[in-house]
Amino acid sequence: MVRWITIITLCTSAFMSSNIFAFGTSQSGAQYLESICGTAQKVGEHCHIGTEQLHPTQLTFGAIEVDSRSFKIATMSPTKLQKYIDAHIVPVVIGPDGSVYITDHHHFAMAMAKAFGATTEISAVVVQNWSEKSAEEFWRLMDKQSYTYLYDENGVGPKSPRDLPKQIFDLKNDSFRSLAWAVSNGGGYETSAVPHADFLWANFFRLKILKDAIDNDFENTVLKAIPMAHSDDAKTLPGYLAE
């Protein structure tokens, strides 16, 4: 059965203007305070950081996904919002000069910023601290661990890490990334732990669907794309579901 998501056109006035501190809670339910993400953090430690300070590790995002998630976030009750935040602790790598690189949940971070403002602070967990590495060694390790996805909005790459924007707000929109997200939410494929799985699905649809179809008739294009996701052509992709 298709689980449909209504795509909502958002207005800036629909969102709260105040920032929030998205500190998490422990398993016991006690709220814990976190320090600011930086070179002092060890692997596994939690910290907090403003979304405007996050350095992306990918070149693109899906604008429709961010719009939908930001509306959902902005209209949640405080209790539901905290549970949602606790389920989306952002993994980060501390890089040279203390720069903080987000390796997953780019869309969550962007949605939080759109809902509550660019300086909104979110919780993160340090997966690596490579602050003492040279830039060359840092990017070699980032590639080795699949922490980067260096393909542009047309699926062309890999590009150089120098092409990465300085902030998540400067990512380029890839309509096929939004399509992949909506297809997954519609039951087309399962969420996968494989790095960059949604981008792999985006590239699959890129070969089968025209971009204009997504931009001009998103909902009907999603409905047409779901059977494609169940086809034999897609069975090698992560999260594949046979029809």
C-alpha cells in the first residue's frame, strides 16, 4: 500500500523565528548538556553546533524533502519535536582547524534551519576527530570511509572536495534526490544503511525519468516511479523491495 506524503508549499511566515537548542536525552530520560563541537571532542562524544557552522560533505540536496520536513518540524508539539530531534543526532567529523563536517542527516539539519533559523543549534556525535591531519590526508580518509558524496546535481562526478560549499545552505538542488525520497516514503524501497543510498536511487531514476516531469508534476511522477523501483532493473540497489 502506498503511504502518500502531501507536498506542501511553505511560507516563511509559517515558521517559528526563534532558535532552539536541540540537546538530546539519555536513555534514562535525563536531559544532558553538551559542549560546542570542536577539536576537544573525542570520538563518541556528543556536542552541539549551529547549523550555519556545519560543513557539508555532499554537493546536493532535495529541496522538496527539506520543505516537507521543515513544515513537519515547525508544526510539531514540543514533546514530539524532542523525540524527533533525539532520533536525528547528526554524525560529524572534526577536520583541520577545527572545522566540523556533517556526514549524514544534511536534510534534517537544513529542515531545522528552515523551520527555526540559520543559527539553530542541533546535537551531534563525533564519529572521527581528524583535526590534526593535513588537508590532503583528511580528504583521503574521508573518501576511504565513504564520508563524502562528490557528485553534482546532474549526477556528474566525482568532483574535488574543493567544490564542496562552505555551508549546507549552499547545496545545489537535485530534483531526482527529492524524487528518491518520496518514492521511499511511498513504499518504493526501504531505508538502507548503505552510504548515500538515496543518491544511488536518484541516479537510477535519472536514467528513466525527465527532470521536467519531476519539476512540473511531482506527485504523479512519484506514482509512476514507484513501480520502477520494484522492477528487476532496480534489484541491485540498496533497500530494494520486490513488488
